[in-house]
Amino acid sequence: MRSMRLTRKDLLKSLVVLVLYACATTPSQAAKDSTFDVPFKTLQGRATTLRDYAGQVVVVHVFTSWDVPGLRQVPELGRLLAERKKDVAVVGVGLDMEGALALTSFERTFKPGYPLWLPDAALVAGRTPFGQVQEVPRLYILGRDGTVRQGYVGYVPYADLIKMVDAEIKRR
């Protein structure tokens, strides 16, 4: 068996290859972008983003149509939107396996008063600024610049929700 001796040049080449490999296998660019650039689909199948809400505080409600705490949050988010419409936008993102079929029925029944969207594969895989969504419901409060300011798992009482949103509105 022949002995193999590595030179500094060989080590440097190996290091460059490892760094390039690591760069190629890091999470997608979507994870580094603003939440305003995360892709979603409307219930009609059109691609959309949160970009239209830039400059507003955005509340993103990630839920399923069968989770009780998530259902409990829906009318309160509608109320929040009605009371703070000038400064706040609310979007619901449904993770139901049945997709648009379940959410269309949900929308007709509960009339949330804000758009309901479907997640993109990147959101489901955790490759967005929202991170891995492992439990529902989840509530994210985004700053006017699209930064995730706060994230919560479970039901958030209305009094707490309004305090958090008002604090973000005042942030300017």
C-alpha cells in the first residue's frame, strides 16, 4: 500500500470543494428573503405573496380547518382587521391536506373577512423566514418591513393580540 501525503495545496483544494458543497446545500434563498417574498397560492390557484402588504403590520395565521384553537382565533382576527384596517393586514394560511377544497368550504362557513391562502412547498419544508411549522395554529406578527417580529403557537387571547399588534404599529 502506497502512502499518500497531502500538501498544503491539496488541503486548500479540499477546503474549497467542501465550502462550495456547503454553499450549494444550504437552505434555499427563500429562507434568507423577506417574508414579503414567500410564495403562496390563492384558493383560485393564483401565485401571490405578502408584497402587497409592505408598509403594514401583517398578521399571518397558519392553521388547519379542524384545529379548535385556530378556529377560535378566526373571528378575533376579523375583529382586529376591522379595528386596525389602516395599519394592519391579516392573512390565513391553511395547511389542510385537502388544500383549496377544504379552505373554500371553510371560507364559506366562517367568513373570516381576510384572505385565505395555501402554502408553498418551501413553507411546508421550513425553508422560509417563518421557519419550520410543526404545530398549528401559529400566529406570526410581521413588521412593516416584513421581518418576523413575533411568533406564537396556539390560541392568542384578543387582549394580548391587540397589545402586540399596537406595539408593532407604534414601532414605525
